[in-house]
Amino acid sequence: MEPKPEQSPHHAYPDHWEADVVLRDGGTARIRPITTDDAERLVSFYEQVSDESKYYRFFAPYPRLSDRDVHRFTHHDYVDRVGLAVTIGGEFIGTVRYDRIDDRGRPASAPADEAEVAFLVQDAHQGRGVASALLEHIAAVARERGIRRFAAEVLPANNKMIKVFRDAGYTQRRSFEDGSVHLTLDLEPTEESLAVQRGREQRAEARSVQRLLAPGSVAVIGAGRTPGGVGRTVLRNLLAAGYTGRAYAVNRAFDEGLATLDGVPAHRSLGEIDEQVDLAVIAVPAHQVPEAVADCGEHGVQGLVVVSAGYAERGADGRELQRELVRQARSYGMRIIGPNAFGIINTAENVRLNASLAPESPARGRIGLFTQSGAIGIALLSGLHRRGAGLSSFISAGNRADVSGNDFLQYSFEDPDTDVALLYLESLGNPRKFTRLARRTAAVKPVVVVKGARHSGTNPPGHAVPVSRIPDATVSALMRQAGVIRVDTVTEMVDAGILLAGQPLPSGPRVAILGNSESLGLLTYDACLAEGLRPRPPIDLTTAASPQDFRDALAEALADATCDAVIVTAIPWVGEDGEAETGDGQVLAAALHTAVAGGSAKPVAVVHVEIGGLAEALAAASSTAAPRQRPTTARTAPPEAPTDREAATDRRAPTDGTTDTDRTTASAPAAPHPPAAPAAPEATPPAPEGRPRPGRIPAYPAAERAVRALAEAVKYAQWRRQAAVPGKVPELLDETIDEAGAAALIEAHLAAAPDPRGRQLGHDEARELLGRYGIDVRPTLPAPDPAAAVAAAARLGYPVALKTTAPHLRHRADLGGVRLDLTDEDALRRAYGDLTDLLGKPAELLPVVQAMAPRGVDTVVRASIDAAAGAVLSFGLAGAPSELLGDTAHRLVPVTDRDAAELIRSIRAAPVLFGWRGAAPVDTAALEELLLRLSRLVDDHPEVVSVALEPVVVAPQGLTALGAAVRLAPPPARNDLGPRRLPSY
């Protein structure tokens, strides 16, 4: 009996080839190797393929597979013969196979590096991107097995398959031979193939989120028969929002005679519904979820929102339940929000979906919101509502087992209803991908992020993602490099979001300040200076200023070419009788609207103190929300944001089960009261063409909050302008870099000490490797005794430095381990004696002698690879103060000339490099070149996992690297260059 491939000791089943993928229409599928157990599946699959597709595959009528065919297509050695299948619900929907061939087209083994490839996709699934996904994965498998080219024979009429090959982005050649098109594809990834792959990934993942947010029908599974409980609450909120699709209540405990619940059809299972359900909200106890998921999968549900708790947040057993939940849902082609989710909202007029536990659906607006915490989601919804800001979409992902912040960025990038993306994240499952997606999205619309769990060093409960060891300061710097606006609190997120959603971006940091309070103006002025803005002296309109005075002053400031933004400060003004009045906020708001409508496109923010109705009038007239009609009844105040404890208690409200004993009687949130916004001022002038509609003026209760939001907008606008013209790597580097020589050295060093943990290079080895990239490190000579030190100095030339290299004393000049400017033999011998008397024997100190470098500023340049985030380049000044204060800047590799220039200028101590206190400026151009060379080294050779150049003395002319430490190791696996796949934790 022939052993199964997975049982073969030489060609074991390659389970790392298994992958979940998102197809073009947003559904998921699984790609895996074909095994001998797949014979029946293959036959069933082939029977469902049309005669035309079979003809295209075999170039002749081929109605059925013979036993020999089935054996050949299910028996592979996973090296020279490989077959992959795409499955949904355990059944094949597409296959691909390659057979290694020689230059004459005959079956071959390695070292032959060409293979013939063929595809077959069920007709019902053609057009979903199945073949494109298969090509990506079979190409990656082939490269792993040493195959460099694919050959394919395609009939000229098979336009779909020709297009798959043509659009893949690989270098290819085509010819017409014997009535068929002969295609040859070079499998080495190109910039075009990577761009094609990422473009497909973006469209597919965005579509998968869009399917969740805009379903044509929704079933709430677990909606209880009596009021209260999570399922019934979600159903009530769905209906209260005015959902435009069809809604169903599903609970297997319903009486057979129950026809409706809350006015919608009630069913005991999805099978009783006579149409396909697009979205299911699952609100049953965790042990009943698998049955509900299977019911959904078997009846064609496209996506799930799982609000049920009891998963990874409960520990190891819960984590395994969560993994099984994801595996089960994906096997049916469904994506999941949750588990332990708060829900989703889409305010689009043609959808009006509130499938969440939020009792009030937010107003329609231009802000998209993603959060990994239900408590934070409640706080943000409440905060945005109080500020009059509307949302386009909202996702609270809970344990974030499947749909993540990366998916939300993919969706936000192309969503025409979203102008600003706000994200509260507690973990980054794929930092490389996040920074890539954030950079692309930020180039067209602002991305504002709050990162929770910054200092814990672990992931929050329920988040089964890889833990990155990058310090939080580094994460923040990398986000800034990608154009992300990172803020510290949810309050700052709301502050920045409403400014960015309603105001144009500032063209610079110059700020005009005007108002009727000198003190409030000065506070605003000081806050601007603290945030790095350039404020003009405040204009005091005095407390007697009228709304007309505000209007005129604001119009004048907006027309002034010497300012880029305006902050209006306002306090209650004094009436004719000398008494302070709260004033009519709507009158002042109308005056400001008029000035903004007639002025140039500059951002305006208002800082106010106890002016009744002003914030509401500003928000209503111009908020990102669509105005609502003022109700005749008293307006209900929006709920205050709950504490984390309160929200957590609400969040874990019992789910509805299938029996009365399963369902708790705890009540759900109170009935919804749609929030009412104040009516807009009666006379809001129209906006000039090209300007945002008038009155989009955010109001803040404190100067510091307004200024901080404006400062973030200024920095983001500057990033946008720079991103429009990306930096580059100077071509001159290519002429002085020996990439092949460096690769040979690295291979030799790793072969000499084959250790998966890698090895640390010696000083001379590091100098040689760095020299291949034009990075010169000053040589050192060992000095095990005074005589050797004198001989070394004679060889190097005086003056010299004597320093220890013992690990506990390295780079610790403060401990006396370095002696500088030794000009002759006597000075060197005295220094040697002092060193050994003070710190220990030469064998312990490992002293070395090095020629003195020109005087300058001591700096440190490092590069390291984090398995999750990739290669990071760091820069800072040498010495304890910079290290103690964490004054180090970071950039992702590869860096451009612009990145290098920004890197050295972004540390707080940067003025030292540019002539601080009358000192001579140092050669920053040489420093930037060094950064570019080191970036290129670690980018070209991922085996270089760590480099430290310390110190690098930067003089007025040139620089000198005095020390270098290089570590080599097998490169960590890259999860961003292979074929697209969903995370599997």
C-alpha cells in the first residue's frame, strides 16, 4: 500500500501551506494541499463543473474523471507534484496543480526549476477571484520548492484564465503554438505583482467589511420571548434605528404558533426563513454558539456578529473555544465580528443599521469608528453625540478574533461616506500591515488612533495575537511615520476627530487668536507655544464685544495671509446694566458661521466658557451629523459615558438562550430615545464653491484641548504635503555598496556557527561587513598589557584612546572605563595603570587602543528587527541623559532621504547638532548618509538582525564610528510578502 504523502518521512504534509483567504466578493475560503483522502471530494467537485470549463482544462471533452485520474490528482509528493484546493464548507470549489518539468516538458525533479500549472474552478464560483488566490499560493509553494517558472497551455477562447495570468503582475512571455497560447511566468515577485496582490487584498477585505455593514437582511439569533436580555435588546435597537432591510427573530425556544416578535417574523431556525439571510447577530450562551454558526453556514449567511461572551477573555479553555469558532465560521465562508462584541452601526440613509447594544443610533456623519472595547465604544459614542458629531460607521470588535482594525482601515480607505477614521486599539496583530494600510489611508483621509495597553507588555484578555516587544515610544514613532495621528486619550480622539471632520486642513502653524477675554486669549497663546505652533498676539475684543464684533474680527483674521488657522475664545459678555449674561449662543454661532462662509478655507475652532447654547448651535449648524428636526417635547439629555466597570457589567448582560432557564431575567438597556439636535440658525449663508459647508466649527471647553487638536491637524497636514512627493534613496549609494560581497560574508559567518539563535560578530568581522556598505568603523587593537598598548598606539599613531570592552563597562565613560587624548607613551602607561588599579585586572577589562577621532557630538545609531513590526532604525545622542529621558527617534526600514533628515531632527536634543549655544554645527549630511547606508544593509540582508554603532562622533566635517556590534541570525519569517491570508492564531 502506497503511504499517504502526509505519512511520508521525506515529504510530510505541509500544514503551513494551509490558509484562509478573503475572496473578491468579501466571502472567505480555505486553501489547503490536496491529500489522498480527497478522492470523493474531487469527484463531486468535477461533476459540478460545466462541460465548457472541463474542455478548457483538458482541451477535449472530458465528462468524468477516471480512477487513474483521481489517483493522479490526489497523490502528490509536495515537491515535484503539488495540488491545492479551495474549499468552502469542506467541499472543493477550485483546484490548482503543478508538475515539475525539464526543458523538454517531461516530468522531472530538482534541480529542474520549471513546472507546468493548471487550474479548474467551479462555474458557480468563477468571478470571485478563486483562481487569482490560487495562483498566489501555488507560486509561493513553487518558490519554496525551488521552482522559478510556471508554464501553462491555455486555449485562446479561455479569456478568463488568460486574464488571471496577465493580471498577476509577474514577468511573463506569451507565444501561440499548436492552437494554444503558451504562457511562461517568472515567479520572482516584482513590484507590480506585489502591488496587484495588495490591491486585491484591499478590495476583498474592504468588501468583506462592507457586506457586514450593509446587509440586505439580518437575523438576531437568541432574541428572547420576553423583554430584556442581549438578543432582544439588539433586535429592539435594530428596529428603532429604522433598518431598511428585512429583520428576523430566531430562537429555537419560540412556540410553534409564534409568528412575530416586535413586529418582525419569528422563527425557530434559519431554515424556516424562505430567503437568504446576509447577517446574523448571535446572542446565545457560548456553548450554543457552534450550533448557531453551523445553522448560519448551512443556510448561506454571509457574516456574523457574535455578542456572546465566554471566550478568550475567560482563559485557556475560552481561547480554544474562540479558535474553534473562527475555524468553523471561516469553513463556511463567513467573517466574524467578535466574539464578546458590542456590535456594529451603519448610519447610511439606505441602510440605517444598529446591530449593537447601543440604545441610541448616532446621527449620520462623516466619521468612522472602530474600537476593541465595548466600554470605550460606549464612551466614544456618547462623547461624539454630546459634541454633535455624527458617524458613518461603527464597529466594536470585542475579542477581535477575525475582523480587526486592519480590515476597518481597508474599508475606510475606499468608503465615500467616511472622511475621518478613529480607532481605539488594544493590540496590533500585524504591525507591518497596519503601518502599510495606515500610510495609504492617511494619504487621503485622517486616521486617529488611541492605543490602549501601552505599558503592560501583554495583550488584553481575549486578544490572541503575537506580542511585540517594541517599546511604546517606538510604536508611536512608527505610527507618526505612517501619518497616523496618535493621541493618548479617547477625549483627545474626539477633540481631534470633530476638528478634522468639519474643518479644512491648515496650511501651516501660524495661528490667530481673538476673543473677548484677555486671560483666555493668553492661555490659548501659551498652549499654542507649548504645542509647537506659532501664535500671533491675541486680539482682545473686550468683554463688551457683540456678536457683530466677533464676526468682523473673524472675517478679518480669515482674510489675513499671515495666519493659517483661527481660534476664537469667548466668555459670557456684559450687558448694558453691567451684569454678566450667558448670552444667546445661537446668535454668536450665527455670526461666526457668516464670517466662516465668506472667508478663505482655514480651520476655525472655538474655546468657550459657559455660553449657553453656543456649542449646540455650532454643532447643529455644521456638525458632521445631518441636522434633525427639533422635537416639540423636552429634549432628553444624552447618557453620560459609563465607567469601565459599569460598561463591562452592561456588556456582559446575559445572552438569550433556547429555554427560559438558559436566559437570565436581567433587564437590557432602557428603551431608545432618538437624540435631538438643536435647529440650525435660520440664516446660514451658503458656502462658496470648493469650501466645506458653512458652520463646521468645533467648540471646546478648554484652550488646551482646542490647541492640541489643532496642533495634530497641523502636523498631519504637513505629513500629507510631504507624502504627496515621497522621498527617495540617493543613487550614489549603489556605487559604493557591495551587496553580493556582504551576502557572501553573512552566509559564511552563519555557516561557521549554525545556531538558530544566531551569532555575535567580532569587532573585525563587524567592520568588514559594514565596510561592504561604505560604513567605516575605526579599528581597535587589543591591549592585554601595557607593552601591547604601547605597540598598538605606535601602530595607530598618537593621540589615542584607551578603553575597556568588558560588557559591564562598555560605553560607560561615567564609570571611568575610557581614557582620551593620550598623546605619548608615558601618558598611555599611566592611564593603563590607573585603569587597572581602579577597575580590575586586564583580563577582566579587555582593554583596547583606538586612534582619537575629531571632536564632535557623540551619537548612537541602531537597527534591529522585531518579528512583528519589521526592521527599525533608531537614532539618538550618546550618554546617560538621552537614555534616561528616552530621547530616541525611530523609523521603519527602508528609510528615504526625507526619513533620514527627519530622524535626526525629531529628537528633543537635536539643537545640539545644529550649533546650539554658539557651537559649530556638525555634518548632518554625513549623518543622514550613514543612516541611509545602515537602512539599506538591514533591508537587503534580513539576516542582520541587530546593529549598534556606538558612539558615532559627528564632527563639523565628517563623522567617525568608533564602535560596532552586529548580530546575525536566520531571518524571522515575514508575514507581509507572501500570498495574502487571514491571520491564524
